[in-house]
Amino acid sequence: MELTENSDLLQTVFDTAPNGIAVMQTLYDGDGKVEDFSILLFNAHTLNWIGEVDYKGKRYGDVFPTVKETGILEKFIAVAETGEAANFETWYEGEGMNHWFRIAAVKQGGLLVVTTEDITDKKQSEIALNKALDAAEKQKRLYDSIANTTPDLVYIFDLDYKFTYANKALLAMWGKTAADAIGKGLRENGYEEWHALMHEQEIDEVVATKKNIRGTVSFPHAELGKRVYDYIFAPVFNEQGAVEAIAGTTRDITELKLAEEKLQQGENRLRTMIDQTPTPTLVLMGDDLVVEQINASMLQMIGQGEGIIGIPLIETMPELEGQYIWEQVKKVYREGTSFDQWEVPVAHKRKGVMEDYYYNIAYRPLTEDGRITGMIQVAVDVTEQVVARKKLEESEQDLKNMVLRSPVGICVMDAATLVCEIVNDKFVEIAGKPYEAIMGNWYWDTFAEAAPYYAGALQTVVDKGEAFYINEVEMTLVRHGKEDTFYVTFVYEPMKDADGTVKKVVVWVMENTLQVQARLKVEESENSYRILSESLEQQVNKRTKELQRSNDDLQQFAHVASHDLKEPVRKIKVFTNRLEEQLNGKLDGQAEQFIKKIHVAADRMATMIEGVLAYSTINAGRQQIEPVDLNETIRNIDTDLEVALQEIGGSIHYHSLPTLDGAPVLLYQLFYNLINNSIKFAKAGVPPKIMLSSETVDGSLARITIRDNGIGFEPEEAGQIFETFTRLNPKDRYEGTGLGLSLCKKIVERHGGTIIATAIPSEEATFTVELPLQQKETRI
């Protein structure tokens, strides 16, 4: 309101001035150079020249296009950039004007103050006077008439600093007549020494330079006291072009200066108030809502620096676009209505991080001459309070939900009144009483049967703040309309505030009738079970020893049988070879075929014996556990199968396999059998490609997948592929004993893992092995 009053006062003072006055705001381009001026204020004298136009906030170059051609705008820009005042005369045609003007431009902070004097009449008078030297007296009367009708002070000095002319306004200020003042010097007319000396020096300068001098001075008026004046000394030339006198005009600008000072004081007080207030405050101005002023509290709150001053707020915080708060900012500026709202959600960046905040915000529009020019914003960060309250509300709701959904009976009562405030369904079920009989009622009205036994305990909980607990107590209550005896475990738990006062009491109750009854029955039969258990343990120990002995005998038998069978098979092969050598060339085709079949049968028999021996001895002894790098294991297998792979063009692909605990020999045999199985069951004419990959499951298991491009098998055969002596393909086309995969399953299970097989017939087979990364035992 103070700014508005100052602005109105300033306008009134300006309007009384006889010359044109304009106050403009400097405008800069993107490189920080002055490019034009925004018009803030014209006085009435200026509007008399240009007519009633909407000028406020518009560019000076747009309102007066001709200034760009006359060079006036360039001179104004020079004043704004250098701070040096300009004073010049110019002829101006445009916007309905044809005038001679004397223009003075002064920089005041970020403003440019332009005083424009219409000197057309003076110019014309001078011309007329020069053309009519013979009518000097008439010219003098005309000059006196003009000079004496202006409120400005008009005077002429001779070269000896004496007044040769003074108009009525000046004589009135001195309080003298023309006879008393004309022909007298400055000091004789009341000028102080410093003042007289200053003007004498200025007169000498005008004579020497033949140029105008303009200045501002303060000295006393005869009636009005101390005043501030703006004056101009101009040379008067004779016919030879020499300076013969100095003409001066002085204008009283006291009110203008006072208005400027008040305006500046008001702005300074506002700025000081904004800077010093601890509340985050921001001033936005203009249609672009430029940051005009912002205090340290606001800068800290929004995470910005002072560099945002002079920049539209939306450019410094583009994340506000489209948010509710930005729409309110624009509405305040557009409609001039105030905005007050608490806990407004705003998403913006602080130190480059986008987060959600909550603010208590107030916006107030700023107006000038009834027009909205900007706004003041005050905001308080209440994010911590809002988040804390929301968390508290969520916590209370979670607690309430937990109570209501808990499988344990819960009742919360006020400690002072023992009135039940929260009751969940389980508590109602155990109590066997209607919800309405419990909720909102005195606890002992509902459970009068138990009051003689536990009312004292509950009161002690309230008084001392110590929990009361009782386990599996037998209780008799009226439940569902009839007396019922049952067993419960319950707790009276105190809930205290910050100072330790008990505010609530929580009853936790769990019915355990079935458990107690079951335990009693168990206790009754415990002796019988104990005797039976001891007898069973003896029988198990006996059976275990017998089974161990049987397993040892079976393993020994399999070992001996396998070794005993090796010798006859070896002799069959030896004597068959000798028979083949002895009868070389004497056998017909059929006999040679018979011998070949003997070789094949003997080889298959040897393979079968080795398989049986391996299968029977897989559990023969516990093996030491150590870390096994499966990458190294596969490399060794690749080397051992190098010849077989080269013969059919096969390849093994693997990478980044895990290291896990296991028996190295058994794991080698596991993957050797699986890879060899893929080689054995390759498709005719297609080089086998065997791929191994791995992944970790639940952080404790290694899942290794072995996939090939072989003949595969039918899905329904996946369950029987690991059975002993199982063959899915004819033995005359594919070698094998049917023990390889069963041996693999045995090794995997011994390591505590699993193995499964899947396939696509005629395309591929996949074996998935899961093994623990770590073994609990040191031997398996």
C-alpha cells in the first residue's frame, strides 16, 4: 500500500511539471546488453503531446518508433550503460508531433529518468528575433512576456557574472524588484560564496566551450525555504558567433526529488523487511513473473542461489509447470485474488534431486494504479510435520488393522475408565459375548464372572505400569448364553505415554483348551509310548545292523562277481583273436560275421561288468569334500573326450561355471557321463553341440544345465531314463549298458542335489542338475 501511495504521489508531482517526464526500466538482451526500456511512468505533459495511449510496461522503441531513426534511443542506451547523463536538443517528427525538444536523460539505479522540454517556441522566438533586430524592443517585450509567464526561473548573465535580466519568478524568489536585482552579482542577490563561485566557474566554462551546462543545486527560497533546483546555462551568441551573454533557466524540482526519495525509502524498507524476515519470502514482478527479490530463507528452502534474481521463476524451476501450485501463482497474477493454503504439495529439485515437499503458502498481488504488477509469496516448509503426521496416521491405522485382523484376541481399554475402545473379532469369539456387550462398556460389566479373580491384577497394571501374564489358566465364563469352562492364556499389557503414565491397557488372550486337553491325554499315554519307543528302538538297531551286514555282503558279492566275470570275458576275447588269426583267409563270410558278433558281445559284456562294478561301489566309501571348480572339471573332460569329439566334429561350450563343495572324482564322473551321453546319442550327420550354463538359486544352490542337439527322447520317457539298465534306444544302434544315467542320479543325490531330464524328440535333450554350493559335512 505504501508503494502504491508513493507511486500516486509521484504521478501527481510529475503531472504538475511543465515539461515532459518519463521514468523507464532498463531492458537487457540475452548477452546482458541494454536493448530498450520498459516505460513505467509518463507525466501529463508528455501525454498532452502523444495523446492518451496505453504505454505502461511497453517498450519505448515501440511507442516511439521514430527514436530509432533520430538516434535518441542510442543516446538513452549510452546513458544506461555508462551512467553519464545526456542533455541534447533535437527536432522530432512522428506520432503526430513536430517539435523541437531539449532532452535530458539521467540514470537512477536500474531506472532511466528522461526530462523533455518543448523548445519549439523558443527556437521559433530566436529565429524571429534574429530576423527582426530592428524590433529589439518588441522582441524584449515578447521575451519578457514568455519568461514571466513560466514558473521556471529565467535570467541572463553578462560576462562579468552580473544579472542583466531576471523574470518575475526569480525576482519573487529573491523578494526583490528588478531595480534592486538587475546589474548586481550573485553574492549581492543573496547567493552564498560557494554557490556564487560555482556559477561563476560554470559561466566561464560556457563562454569557453560555447556549450550548455546543466546542474542541480539546493538553496533557500524567500518564502518556501530550502528548495532543490534543476538549472541550465546556455551561451548567447552575437553576430560574429562570440558569446556575449549567458542565459539561464532554473526549475524547482523539490517535490520531484522528495517523491523520488520517499519512493526509494519505501522500496528500501520493503527490501530490508524481506531480507531480514526469517520467513521465506519471494517477490515476482511482470507478466513473466520474474524474481525481483528473494531472501536467504527462501533461497535455502527451494535449493537455489542468488543467480535466479532477474529470471522468470518458471525458468529456474521448470518442474513446477503443470503442478497445482503454479496454476495458483498464475491465477493470483491474472485475477488479483489472494491465495492462502496449508500443506500444499509441491514437487521440485533441491541440489539436483527431485522430491515431494509440503508448504504453508500465502500469495498477495502487488498493484500499481489499479493494475497488477506482481506478487509477494510467503512459504513455510512443513514437510517434516506432514510426513511425520502421515506416518503416525499410517502407523495408527496399521496398528488398528493389526489388532482387528490378529489371530489373537485383543481388547484395548482406557486405563482411567476401563472402557473398551477397540475389540477384534477373535476376542469376541473367545469371550463368547456379543460385540455390543463389550465395545464401549466397562470391562468388568462384561466379564463380571472373572472380576473376583483378576480385577485386582488389572488395577495393579494401571497403577504400577507392570504387565500381568497368566498361562493356560482354567476359566469359567458365560459364553453363548451358557456357563462354559475352558483354558486361556492372557496378558494385561500397559501402554504408556512419553512421561511413563499408563494411558491404555491391552488385553491379549488366546484360547488353548484343545492344546491343554491334548497335552493331558499325551501325558496319560506318555508312559505307554515310552515303553513302546524303547522296544522299537531296540528292533530298529537290530534291523539296522542286519541291513548293514547285508549291504556289505551285497557290495562284496558285486565286487567279487564283477572281477570273476572279467577273466572269462578276457579269455573269450583272447581266444577269439587267436582263432581269427589262425583261420585268417580260411573263413567264409558267414563265419567272419559270427566272429564279429562274438567280439561285439564280449565288448558289451566287459562294459556291462564295469558299469555294474561302478554302480555297486559308488557308495563304497565316504569321500573327502573340497571346493571343485566345475570349469576345470569340464576342461579335463574336454581333453579326455578330445578324440571322440574330433571324430564326429563335436564341441563343448561353457563359461562362468560355479565352484562348489563336492567329491572331485564323483563330480568328474557325473559330468563325464552326461557329456558322453550327448556324444553317444548325437544325430547322424550332425556334429553334436553340447552347451553348459549355470545360475544361482536362492543364494545356496547351483543350477547347471547341459543341453545338446541330439536325438532327444519322448516326454513320457523322462521318468524312467534314470532307472538302472533302462535303454530307450536299440543296442545295435547306440552303445551303452543303461547304467550311466542311473549312476549320475546316484552321484547327485549323494551330494544332496537333484537331476531332471527334458527333451524335444529328434531335436534336443536337456539335463538340469541342482547341487548345493556348500556341504554341511566334510565327507560324503
